[in-house]
Amino acid sequence: MQVLIYVTTLLMVFAILSYGKLESLKSFAILKGQSEVLRKETGRYFSHKSEWFYDETTFSKEENALSQESKNQPNKATRYINLSYLFKAPDEASEIFVKNLLKDLIDKLYEGKSFYEEIKQNRPAFVEELLERLKEEVKEQNRNPQKKIKTIQQIANLDLKDQELANAFYHMLKGSPPVDGSISQGYPSLLDYITLHGNGKIRVWLVPKELLSVIFGDEAIAAEVQNIRKELHKDLVQGKKQKEEVFLSFKEACERRIRYDLPIDKFNFEASCQAPKNN
């Protein structure tokens, strides 16, 4: 009887140890899977930002030539929204232009995303609050010559003195690349659409499709402009049309489609062999 009790106890101990090892193995497998997903997500995020930085700081051969021609004119039209005009615009119209584009772009990029919907439920006008808070904090920093805002990174590090707005802004700047196996489609970083440089004009030839949708006020019209842009770019690269001819065609196609409330003189329609974004 004692032997039976001993054997039974021993079997129970082995069973418990085996179960513990099995659970440890399962936990390890789960942890390994989660780590792999996180690794992929992090890698994609930094890869995405590296591509953005490369696009921001490099040019095609033609763009380099244009840069040399205008080296004494550093303020040029860019494919981005010039955020500095929110803080120090040459006139009220320029500030309103930038503010309206930013508000509409933020809605376009993040509507339906959890962080966006959560704050909007309690603060419907939070985007306007965010832009106003950024404006106030930048002006405060610029009062000190040693802390003057010169980079987007400095803006990203501002103390907004409002945790909800700071959290929303963090999500916008970071973005969320889609991950394999995830039901979330992700969302882009606001960094892909803003700059502190340029003359305030937006170069429509290079604008990405999301911003095109905001500029033209309709996704179908934006897609139409994308197709026109793609074909004109092909004609220019293949030598079927001259640059001036492409410029005039593109300008005419865009001017009659841009939202009526956006001033035409805030846009640049210059064409080049540099491939348009998203085409």
C-alpha cells in the first residue's frame, strides 16, 4: 500500500513537472511570436522613416540641376505643408491656408483610428486646439534665441501642457505601419506631409495622394489628377513633350479642379523628371 502511494505521488510530481514545462514552452512560443511581430513592426517603422528622410534630402539629376540654378533662392515650393506658416506667416491668408489644410489632412489621415476617435468624442474641436497649442508653444520657445524652433524634431519634443493633446500628437507623428497578421491597416506619419522649409507654396507635381485628396476635396478628382500627372510624367521622361508643355497642361488640369476655397497662388505646378509621389 505504501509502495502504491509512493508510486502515485511520484507520477503526480512528474505530471506537474511536465505540465509546467509545457506551459513554459507555450509561454516561450507566444513571447517569441510577439517579439517577432514587434521586431517587424519596429523595422518597418524605421525603414519607412529612412525612406522619408532619403526622399527629403536627395534629388534626381534634374532636381540637382534645378537646385544649382536656384542656390541663391533657398525658399522654394515643396510637396509638403509648411508648418512654419502656422507660427509666423507673412500674412493672415497664408496662416489660414496652412491651418485649413492641416485640419483637413489630419481628419483625412486619422479619422476612424482609435486614438483619434477617443479624443474627438470628448473634445470635438481637438485638432483646432492642438494647432493653437503648437502655435503658442513655438512662439514661447522663439522668445529665447537659444531655443528658437528650427526643426520638426524640436516641435515633436514640445511640452504641450495638455496630456490628451500630447498623446494625440505623438500618435500622429509616429504613425502606425501595417503589420503582417494584424487586422489593423495602420496609418501614416504626419511627418510625411509637413516641413519647416520652403516658400509656403505646395508643389502639386510631387504631392502624395492623401494630400491631393485634401487639395481637390474629392478622392475621385484626386485620382484623376494622379492619372494625368502619371501620363504627363511618362511623356516628359520619354521626350514626347517638352517641360514647358507639360507644365502648362498640368497647370490647366489642376487649376480648374482645386477646391474653390483654396487660393490658386498658394500652389506650384512645375513639372520635372522626378517621379510624382504614389504614381
